[in-house]
Amino acid sequence: MTDLRLGVLGYGLRGSLARTAHRPGAGSRVTALADPDPAARTAAAGDFPEARISADHREVSEDPDVDALVLLTPDHTHAELACEALHGGKPVFVEKPLAIDIESCDAILRAAYESGTRLYVGHNMRHMPVVRLLRDIVARGEIGAVKTVWVRHFVGYGGDWYFKDWHAERRYTTGLLVQKAAHDIDVLHWLAGGCTRQVQALGDLMVYGDNPHRRAPGEPKADDWYTVDGHWPPDTQRALNPVIDIEDVSLVNMRLDNGVLAAYQQCHFTPDYWRNYTVIGDAGRLENFGDGPGGVVRVWNTRRSLHRATGDAEYAVPDVPDDDEHGGADPLLITEFVRFARDGGATDTSPVAARMAVAAGVRATQSLRDGGTPREVPELAPELVAYFARGQVR
């Protein structure tokens, strides 16, 4: 089988996905890449010496030697670029979140429906070992029927990753309940078997808004903008984005369309970085402690008791050969996309689910900025729901 020839749009932080997808002789290779930033183009030329590098995305999307497109540009550009690419007829991978508002998500899905072009959304956490383990335990019925899901996300590197560039501005992200929480809301929906219909949230900019150490407008990020061991505690952060108008802590309550109640909490100034999922059914509960290799998922389901540090069943979070990118999820994500771009068929990721995650995050953001007023999440057009449920087949 010849390699699927990939054209990449954007080579920023998620350029790692392009490198993961570059598998000459093993199914896919990057043959063209576009980015308006000269520094990004220089880096791409070194990483993909045989690829054609351009500043104009159309030189990639319209290239007859490109079979499929991988869209890795900033969030606010997804809608325009994805719709254009879909109408151009090449299968498209869109990095999450699908877009930064509900209307743009719906426009992308509509473009896929009207064009018949395959659309894939990069919700890589559906391939993370800890999430697959949680999903398997739920599917086996070990805790009975799911009734409530609680998610806590401790973002220890939030000050580095989200408050030093465009992520810190509403106009580019809407907020971190879209940009960051789209991951966890999608997983929450997947575990619960439903999607958010009502949402209420509170949040604030509690720490990074008070930090006066901002870069001047137009000044690039510092070379040490991210370090594993440095920049702690949060008030030692320097060279933050000139504009910061998003929240660094958020609390969300959700009612799903199947009656499940859920809660999501996100904090960007914690000392630790991991996700904690608690899923409670009518016959037990599960909880993960650690979300990578070395972590464990515990299930309590045989009797009532006071606190027990060990579960009635315990499952180690599986190790993976390549843990560098999201617990080994990114290579699996790319493998699924390449197969889907070639042959179609069912996928573990879902464009409709991606839309619903964004929709919940958008409405939650509106709620928290309006004093916690409850909001309804709009449904997707029935013909789009049906189209994607059929595996994007008319």
C-alpha cells in the first residue's frame, strides 16, 4: 500500500501530530506544509526535508499531490479553513476543539454533509489508555448504570501553556472551557452515554490576571516560556501574554440528555498536572488515581463501608511503548485518521460529539460570565446527526 500523502496546515505546538503522522513507508507521509510564520516554516523544512513548504495554505490544500489535510492551526481559524478544505474534496483532520463557537462547529459539519468529504476531529483522549480503561469498566457494567460523573482537571502547567500566547484571549479561544475542557467534556459524554443539555458555571481569573509581568504587544514568547521544573509558584511566571481575559479556574454543572448529572472543575495554578475521573453508577463507583502509566483505577462495588483505600477491584493504567504524546494516544489517533481517510468506516472519535463538547463549553462560558445563569445547549440539526451516525454516508 502506498503512503497517504498528507498536507499539513499550521506547524505550532501541535506540530507534534504532523511528526507523528510522518511515517514514510508505513502508511502516511507529510508531502506539503503551510504556515505563515517564517520560523515555523524553517522548523518544518528541517523536520520534513522532502516536503514542499509554503506560507500560503492554498498551495497545500489545492496541491494535487496531497491526498488528505491535517489542520493544526489556532482554534479561531478552524471554521474557515476546514469548510474551505471540505468543499475542496480532500479528507480533513481538524485538531480539537472543532471551533470556538457553536455556529462555526455547525458550519463545519454542514460543509462535510454537503460536500460528502470525510471529516475527522482530533479528540485524542478517546485513545488514551486511562480513558479506554474507564470506558471498558463502565461498558462491562461493573458499576451498574451510570448516574453521575465528576471530573477534576489539575493543570499544573497552565501558566506556561495557556497564558503566554493567543490561548489567553477570548477572541481566539472563547475560553478554556472550550479550548482545554473540550477534551474532558467529550470524555465525560462518552463515559456517561449522553450529551449536555443544560449547563451552569462559575469561574474567575484569580491568579494570572494579577501578574504584571506581561510582554509588550508583538514581542515573541521568551525562549524559556515552558520548563518542566521551573516557573513555580505561579507568581514567578514572567513574560505573560499582553492580553489575558480568560478564566484560570472554572466550575461547571451539567445535566445530560439521558438524565445523568455531571460536574467539571478546571484549575490552572495547581502544583500537579493530571485528570481525576469519578463515575458513579447505581451499583458502584470507579475513580482513577493518576492518568498515565503507574496510575490505577479503583472500583468499589461489593458492599457499603467507610473509607477504603483499596477498591474491590483495581486496574493498572496500561503502559504504552510511546508515552511521549498524550499517553500514547496520538499515534493511535493518526492511525485511525489515516485508515478513515482511505476507507471510511466507524471511528472512535465523533464530529457530532466534538460539536457537543464545544457547545457545552461555550454555554458554560456564557453562564460563568453572566453570574452563573443556567443555559440550554442547542441541539444539532437532525439531518446532520443522522449523516454522521451513518458514518458519513448518504
